[in-house]
Amino acid sequence: MTAAGNPALNTAARPTRGERRLSLSWLGVAPFFVYVGLFLLLPTAIILIGSFTAPKGGVSVINFAGINKPYMVKAFTNSLSVSAVSAVTGAVLGAVLAYAVVTGNPNGLMRRAITSASGVLAQFGGVALAFAFIATISTVGFVTIFLKDHGIDIFANGVWLYEAPGITLIYLYFQIPLMVLVFLPALDGIRPQWREATESLGGSTWHYWRYVAGPLLAPAFLGCTLLLFANAFSAYATVAALLTNGGVYVPLQIQALLTGETEQSQPGLAQALAFTMILIVVIVMTLYTLLQRRTTRWLR
Amino acid sequence: MNRSRRLKLRIFRTVVLLLMGAYFLVPIAAMLEFSTRGNSVTSPRTLDAWVQIAQTPGLTKGIVTSLQLAVITSIGMLALLLPTMVWVRLRLPQISRVIEFICLLPLTVPAIALVVGLKPLYIWININVTPSVLALAFAYLVLVLPYSYRSLDAGLAAIDLKTLSEAARSLGAGWVTVMWRIVIPNMPSAILNASLLSVALVLGEYTVANLLNFQNLQVEIAYVGLVNAGTSIAVAVGALLLAFVLLMVLTLVGGRLQQHNYIPGQRA
């Protein structure tokens, strides 16, 4: 009580101690900053500086000229299109599943089971996922054999599992659950009263979706689609395990540059590829954050 | 809601849940089927592929390595992140946004891109510090930052940290005592959550290990897959079911522990 009663005297009496306390406070966060500085910011800086450094030194964009080759352009087109298709399809199917969940009992077992399973499956990726689909729909897969026995040949026009359609189908395995997780809160924010209000004003189901729920959910849906895009674009392990002989995708090009013999001759090219990837993801995630902010405005 | 619409909704829900259920369950069933196949189409079911796991030295080594990495990463994450977050909340609230930004940064730097920048760093570590595979934990700690941060942040937001720590301090407790006997016991579910997410992430990690030429579980699975598909699929489904159980336990236990948390004002 006495200290609080005399604030002027208190601060005047020990100015130096206040300063020392401040620097001591900063000392408390020093380990964290040293760590992230070494293992997060330094690698990022290495990529940033390396991609703008010419092989013989000096600032240059020559590394990015290496991206402007037909197979590198193809790698980017492939990666971007697989990410876009799997993001849009995953968003639509995930939204449908989320709607099926949200129209059920909010405290029911079904909802709890689906949200928990989504949490697990959204994290599921990588090598095991590739093997799951090899066991399912490769030429010796369970489903392929089953359908063949019943007269259906899913590979009549060639094996598509290792091409863009197959990779898209595999990516949906983690895209749909992720969509359920991120889109469910937006759907939960929709009040049944709004539908009743539409109906009492003479609106049909179409009117409700077109003029009420649609516009409200659009920013959330778009934002979640962007998140799914970034998610697919960053993925590496699944394609790496699926296409063991390499393929024309950006992550696999980085892999070839990092593990191959060419590493010594062009270290800047891998850094330029990494830089371009980071740039794309940062742009997409920034748009996502902006849309998310718009959504939360009416969600609470 | 009128009757015909309710019926339509019911049919819609059933169809969606059945189709989605099939899409998500069939691959897991197919893995179990594939891993119990015999050598030919007509041969009976066999557990050979599963028995092979124990007899493949690379796999057992990979499992041990990944489990060690999971433990080291979880402990390291808690040791680095928890004191920092508590400290920032109590003494440096002005930089909390900076900490949040840094912790969420790995979400916008794909692992496949980050590894390009980590490569020169690891070449240096390899020569000057240790060539051990466990050095991967340094990189993994960065990868788990966003998930751990969110989980711990939610846990810290649910307790009245300032009052609790000031009460402890005024009774003569030091900072270590505050951390050990006040903060940690008050947020068990958040700590468990952050640790289990880290464990799940480390057990499934392939990108960084593969490109830095380290052999962890996933790298071994991929390698065995080139030679013996059945065995690698058996390990993959085993690891998957383990992660499934782990995370399911997390959601169930997490929900229950949350109810016992100290929430200021709620008991008044």
C-alpha cells in the first residue's frame, strides 16, 4: 500500500534499477531468439541471399533464369495445377461433408468421431499415404483387382495413379479433412433463424443459398480453399514416395538439385526454387489471413 | 422444417457419409489386405510381412531413432517455448506479437524449401558438432513451433497467469518454482496436447530427414518399399494406427482434462 501510494517517489528513487530490470527482461527471451535465429531465420536468410547471388559472387538474378527453362516451367505448371485442382475439389467435398456434419446432432457421436478423425487425417501425409494408395489402386491394388474381377478396368487408358489425376486423388485424402476442420466454424456460425426469416419473407431454398448463406460463407470458403492450396503446394513426401524415379514437380526438382551431382555446379538454383515456393505460399497465406479476418467479423 | 425437406436432408447426409466413409476407410483396409498377402494370388493369408518388420534391421533402427527424436523434440520444445511464453506474458507483453509471428512463420515456409537453407547449416553441424542423426531434433523443433505455440498459447490464456505468479512470488517462490509448481500443473492438457502433436509430427517426418541424408523411420519405410512392398506397407499401417490411437487419446483425454482446469471467475 505504501509503495502504491507514492509512485512519484518510488520511480524517482530507483531509476537505474528500472533500467536493469528491463535489460534483464530481454535476457529472458534471449534463448528463444538465439534458437529461432539459428534454425529458422538463418536458413531463410541463406535462401534469400543465395538465390540473389551469382555463382561467382555479386547480386544477380541469374539463378532465376535457370527457372525459365522448359522443364522447370513445366514443374511449376504441374505443381500449381495439382495444388489448385486438389484445393478446389477438396474444398467443395470438404464443405459438403462439413454441411452433413453440421446438420446432424451437435453433441452427437457422429460429429465427434468425424472431427477427431479429420484432425488425425489432415496431418496424415507423406510416405504412408503414398503406400496406402499403392495398396489400393496401383495395378496390384486391392480395389483395382476387385474391380477387374467384376469386369471394370480402371486403367484401361493407361496407369494414371502416378500422373496428375492420381496425385490429386491422393492429396484429397488430407485436403478434405483439413477443409472440414477449418470450414466447420464458419458453418456453425450460420443461424437457423436466418433460414426461417428467409422463408417467412417468401424465399425459397435457392433464394436462401443465393442471397443469405452463400454471400456469408463465400469469404470463408474462398479463404479455406487458399489454405488448402498452400497445403498441397508445400507437400513433398507423398510425391517423393510415389514417384521414386523423380517427376516434373517443383519439390522433386529441389530434391534432385540437393541430392544430385549437380549440386556443386548450381547451388543457387535450388535456393531460387525454394525462394519462389516461399513467395507463392506467403502470398496465398496472406490472402487467406485477410479473408479469415473478414469471416471472423460476423462469426462471433 | 417440413417433412419432405427433412427426408431429403436425411438421404443427403446418409449418401455423403457413406461415400466419404468408403473413400477414407478403403485405403486403410487395402493396406491391411496388402500386408497379409501371400506370395501368389492363390496362397493363403500370411503375417510374413509383419514378422519381417522385426527382422529388417533398418526398420527397427528407424523406429528407435524416430522415437528418440520424438522425445527429444517434445522436451526441447517445452523447455524452449514454455518459459519464453510465460516470460513474455508477464514481463514483455509488448513483444508477444513478434513471438507469435515467428512461431507461426514455419507455416509459410514449406519444409521442402526450408531444408534448402538448412543444408549448409547441417553440413557445418555434421563436421563441427555431431554427425548423429539426433541432430535432426534441431530442425524438428522449428517444424513443430506453430502447433506447439497455438496449443500452449490456448493453455496459458485459460489461466490467470499474472495473479498466480504474483501470489507465488510474494510467498517467496523463485521463477523455477513458479514454472515447475504453478504453471505446469495448471495446464496439463495444453502441455500434453503440444507434446503429442510434436510426437505425431516427428514420427511422420520424411522431408527434412531424407534431404539431409538421415535415416529415420519414414526414410527407412520408403527405402524398404523399393525392395519389399508388403513389409513397408505393414510398417506404414502400423505407424498410422499408432498415430491414430495417439491423437484419438489426445482428443478424448484433452477434453476431459480441460474441465478440471483452473478457470478464474468461474467458481466464484
